[in-house]
Amino acid sequence: LASYPRQNDLAVALREVGRVERTLFIIEWILDTDMQRRA
């Protein structure tokens, strides 16, 4: 149980990384017309 808070912090950090990656992909998709055509 002592390691639970640290594991929780790791889960939060990984979730944030996922959000950043998704945001960057959306920005790239908006700027890349070829990528939009393929979708």
C-alpha cells in the first residue's frame, strides 16, 4: 500500500502523455491535407 500513491502519480503522468500525443496528432492532421484525404 505504501507504493500506491506513486503508482497513481505514474498513471496520471501516463494519461497526460497520452493527451499530449493525441493533441499533437490532431494538430498535425489539421495542418496536413494529405492526411485528411486519407481519412
